[in-house]
Amino acid sequence: MLQSTTHYPTVPIPAFDADSAFDYLVKQVDFGPRSPNSAAHEQCLLYLQQEFSRYADTVQLENFNVPGYDGVLLHLTNIIVSFNMKATTRVLLSAHWDSRPRADHQPGGPVDKPIPGADDGASGVAVLLEMARDFKQSPPPVGVDIMLWDGEDYGKEGELDYYCLGSKYWAATKPYSYQPDFAVNLDMIGQKDLRIEKEGYSVQYAPDVVNLIWNTAAEMNVPQFVDSLGDTIYDDHIPLQNAGIKAVDLIDFNYKYWHTLEDTPDKCSPQSLSSVGRVLLDVLYRKIPIS
């Protein structure tokens, strides 16, 4: 990623529309909980495919089946979206688009109902949808691949074999030749009082990418990125790291409504979505050296 003989792009950075991004968050939640094998899951998949197809060079659906609990076969789909196909410098941006099938942390005790997944799921996808709209209007100087993972939040607590199903499948089956310069995963970045610390595994395996993002946020005076070390979190960046990709997780895990039925759009804000989108756009359009 760091090359002394290359130059940095000077193309205009598109403006991130916070309200449009928030509309994307609400639209996903309006389908209902997007847990695997549900009607809302199928309807949202079609919507995401159609919406990304309006902006991207290519949109591919990666369908796969995974055994779930109690003999259930999960029908899952990763959504793979690409921009600037000819570019050799490429960045992978990702988020999970499914929502959790159970409310483990519901006040009063666990509830066997799927959560709305406004922050935990829809927020990351909303930012990537709005960035895709920006890419259509002002093509990025580097190649960008957006990957929406399915089945990230399926597992019961502590049973990591049932988490991150989509990113695990992709990492195990991806073309050997595909090796992005780095990856950034977005998860739970929509809550009103957003505070993104440096996730532990990200710092351990991709410290230069962490520094790039947080230094950019500091230059832009974006206070939602906090210069302190946070928790280590098992998320979709881990399968990417295991596949040899430098991957960073942007996440605010300190969310009162995590894995509850109250994870709804009113707990999120356009400004939080914009803080992440604006920083990533600056990184993509200004901070990555190109040949």
C-alpha cells in the first residue's frame, strides 16, 4: 500500500449525503428482520441487488447453503459489487446485511424473536449504498469492491462456528488472484452517540490501515473516531485476515440496544452514518497512492 514512487489522486471527493444514507437504513428495516430463510431476507436481497445495480459496474450474487441449528438448511447469499474494474489498486469495503434471528439481550431475558437490526446490520449497508451512489456520480481513482456478507449474526452466543458465515465462505472460496490492498468492514456504526475506538485485532494485523483511517478522521475533525484502543471483537474482518488480507473493523460495540428488539432506526442518526462515509471517501479519493 505504501509506495514512494507513486502519486496521489487529485479527483474531487463527492459529498456524502447523510439523509440519503439514513433513508437506506430505514428502508432495510422496513422489510422486517432480515434473518436467514425469512421472507424479509428474500425481499431485502432483491432490493439490495436492484439498488446496487443502479450504480455499480458489476453486481454478483454468491449463493451458498450452510447447515444451521436443529437440522435447518440456511440459504444464504453474499452480494459482491465492483467499481473501476480496470484498476489494479483495489480496496474491499464490507458489511453484513442479515439481522439476528434472536434477541439474546432483551431486557427481562432472551426472546426468541428476530431483531430489527437498524444499527447491527442496516447501518453499515446504508453507508455502503450511499458510497455506491457517490461512486456512480464521481468514479473513484482506485478499484472498490463492496461485499455484503450474509449469515454474520446467525450463531448463538459463544458459538463462533455459526457466526460470520458469509465472510468465511467467501474467504475459503475466493479466487486466489484476488488480493485487495486492504479491507474495511463496517458494523454497528449508526448509533446516535457513535464512538469508534481502534479494534484490537485490526491494530494487531493491519496497524497501517488503522493509522490511515484514524489520521484521516483527525485531519477532518471527525470526533466519532476516538484515538484509543478498544476491545478485540470477532467479526467479519477475521475471516479476511485469516485469508491474508489486511482488514480493519469499524465498530462501536458499546450499544445499549445490541441484540434487542429495540435496535430500531430512532436509535441511529444520519450524522453518525455521515462521519464514517466522509472519512472513507477521503481515504479512497485522496490517501491511497496509485501508479
